[in-house]
Amino acid sequence: MDEFINIQIIPIPIHDDISNGDDISDLIIKSLKEKNESLQENDIVVITHKIISKAEGKTTDLTRIVPSEESKKISSQMGKDPRLVELIISQSNEIVKIERNIIITETKHGFVCANAGIDTSNVGKLSNHVILLPEDPDESARKIRNDIISRTNKNVSVVISDTFGRPFRKGQVNIAIGVAGIDPIKSYIGKTDMYGNILRVTEIAIADEIASAAELVMGKSSRVPATIVRGYDFSSSYDSSISKITRSKKDDLFR
């Protein structure tokens, strides 16, 4: 008889406002200690990108942005701040679509999302500031993972998450934008289903599923920017990258 998996999702509250230069790994470990909790082997630490971006100085003051004529033109059509439009363009490889006051772009990382992933919420007390995505979310995840392992001697994996909309469903979900120590996709190709049929195309984006599960205890205003997902049996990967589940433009049916 198959053994069922019991998975725990453990919130990691961090009540301090994050500033440039803050040590995210240290804050996570301290928070767990205050909860009489500790990391275990093969835990998956899910962290919202906002606190990482803040710690890496990836916040921008819109008052310092000088909008181009293109940004001003788009802004006049949408009623969006032209400085924000300029920043969106600067963080993007291309504009995919402008519709219903939303700018869909492909970011420099290859993510297709609204407003190049730039966030105007939970910025803190700084007015006119917005939060950008980390420069290299995979590298950010690797650094935090290495820091945690060196301080706790526990082999953990790290998933960095953000909230994205989807073209084919209402509502938003947390997805993975950076990974370290975990293969972000699980392939069933070549295996058989319960009836003995060979599976030919089934691949599960487990990093996204883990990020979405973590969101259930994160919320948007509860000051829980990180969680532990415990008990899931995953494939470890030394050189994991979120690019493994980023669909290329030629394979994207929505573009």
C-alpha cells in the first residue's frame, strides 16, 4: 500500500520593516527561535521576494525617474503614472500587451507578468517608492540557502515567491521566481499511470505548487513573509534554476 504524505506549512513571522543590507537568513533563524521552532533536514524555506528585494536595495524612488515620450504617451492612454510606466519599460525585455489599464511585459528575467513585477504595496513608510524584483532571484535563493546551511547545519532548499495573475484563470497565485537546492519541475514522462498507460507529456511545476501552498499562511498583511514547507519528498538539485519552468516565447500559446 502506498504511503500518504503529510505536509506541514509553518509560518515564519518577521515583524521588522526590512531595509537595505538586512540579513534575511538571520531574521528567519531568529524568528524560528522565538517560536521555539527550528529548521529540519530537507525543509523548504519559501520567502516572498519583497523582503529580499528590500534587503538587496531593489526599491526605487519614483520622484527620481524621468519619463520618456513613449512613457508619457502610454501614461496618457492609461491614466498611469508616467514615471512608473518608464520604470516598467526599463525592467522589461518587451511589452507583450497593454489592455484594461494593465501593462503585461516580459521582464529581464523572462517572466511574463503585469507591470514587470513592480510592486507598489507593502513598501513601508517611504512615499513614492516601489519594489522591483531581485536582480537574479536564483542567485538570491542560493545565497540565502548557503547562509542558512552554514548557520544551522541543516540541508534546506529555498524558493523565492511572488504573486502573479494568470491569463486563463481569475485571481492570483503565488509562484516561484527563484529556487535553490530543489528541482523546480517533476517529470513523469516515461512513467506509467495507475492503469499502466505510458505518460508522455506530464510535468508538474512543483516549485510553483510549493509557493502557492506557502501563500495559504502568508497573507498580504499578516507580516508572514516566509514559511517552511516540511514533509514533501522532492528531488534535490545543486544547479537548480527557475529557467527550467519558464516557457519560451515560441512555446507560449498566449503570445
